Amino acid sequence: MTGADAIRPPHRAGVAALLGRPNAGKSTLLNRLVGEKLAIVTPKPQTTRSRTLGIASREGAQVLWLDTPGLHAGSRALDSAMAEQVSGAARGCDVAVWLADPRESFGLDQRALLGSLEAAGKPCLLVASKSDLPAAAQLPWPPPGVASRARALRVSAATGQGVEALTAAVIERLPESPPLYDPLQLSDRPLRFLAAERVREAAFHELAQELPYRLAVAISEFDESREDLVRIRAELIVERDSQKRIVIGRGGELVKRIGIAARRELEQLLGTRVHLELWVRVEPHWSRNPARVKALGYV
């Protein structure tokens, strides 16, 4: 062993779970931390339905950033699967990163989960998001009345402010370990799942009110046989005929807009031209069927 090897700090690696309520900014932050768009982002709450792992490798450390659905209650199989994603990530992570918008109240649900993590001895960071917004940056942090041993930080996923400090704080708390993934790998999710999410993101942007939450996307064809073109067939799954008519739109106008936006995102993801076909299919009560929820990748 050389002198340089003797003084080199040990390599650290592990899972840092991004936890919090819907619209706290977890998915936007994940994309910033990894440097690539892995998680879809829309203004609508509860866009994230399943965990997304982003792998950030640097000299001496590998952080597995785990994006999770927003903390919420519900009775459908989809809601239960999302809740289990959150609790499973909280139990299994090496560091819990609790992300919250300081403009919103820090409710009993957040206090309870944060308290249970600390009681279990889980390393925790209490992070205020959206610090680029004056209304958020000027509020006290941690929130008044929140007793926590967690280190308090502020970040902005939009500007990158505080991201390096957050990364350093997480690495300090990770266990000593060799890299857990190939340093060139960015996620453990297959391309088909990431492609389905890009289509769902486009649909969320185009669809109003509650319909997006009754919609799922399944990739039925993913043909990479040509070097210069990927052919993708995707099914937009809804629960009622009336929803199908809305998604298609008058003369097919709405589904065409979804397709144009989705194809643009898919070409960025895949780095090549994409031929995309969209079909709308009715599958009653898919969101209440645990087996279907699992098959769609939301578990």
C-alpha cells in the first residue's frame, strides 16, 4: 500500500431516499442531482407513482438517489402501492432526505414519519425546497415547533443552489462500501418503463382536472432493430368510455397533441428518431387491481 492509499478516505455508497408530500420538488431535485431527466415532472400533485432510482457516481462515493411518491392517503390498489413505496424506501434507505416546501404547513403526517425515522436511528436531513423563490427563502427553517435532530438545509432544484451541500451531507452519512452499480449507469429502470413515463408526462400536461389520475401507460412495442429509428407503440389506459373520448379529443386532436409532445421527449431520452403510435384503451378499475398496478411497474 502506498502512502497515498493509506490516507485516501474510504469509498462510500448507499441509498438516499427523497421523501415528502406531493409537489415538494422531489422529482425535479432527483433530475438535478443525477444531471439527467429520469423522473417526470408536472405541476399536478401525485405525478410520481413509483420509485425512481438515480445513480450519481463521483470519486470516492456513489449516491443512489431514490425518488418516491408523495406522502398521501387513498384506498385504491394504486394508492396502497404508492404508500408502500414510501414506507419501504424510508425503512430501507441509508439516509432519509425529508424534502418540504417551507411555504406549506409541516403537518402531523410529516412530523410522525420524521419522528419515527429518527427514533429508529436513521440518519435524516430536513431540507427546504424551492429556495430560489423569495417567499420560500425568507421563511424560517426548520419550521417553528418542529423538534428534530436532523441537519437543516435549503436547496433549489431550479438553480442548483444548495445541491452540492446536500450531496456532501448525504455522503458523510453513507456507509463505507464499494460502488453498488457500474459508475456509467444512471438508473436501474429499463428503457421501456422510462419511455412509458415520458408518454404519461405528456398526457398529464395535456389533460385537465382529475383524468390524469385515472390514466396509465403501457408500452406494447419497443422496436430498436433500426439504428436510426425506434418504433414505439404505447397504450393510454383509462377506466371508462367517457374518459377515452376525452383523451382522444374531437377528431383525435388531443391524443395527437399528446403524441407530438411525447415523441419529442422520447427522442431526447433515446438520442434518436422515434416513430410513436398511441392507442387509447378502456380497462375498467385498473387502479384498483393490485396485479395490474404491479404489471404497469407501479410497485
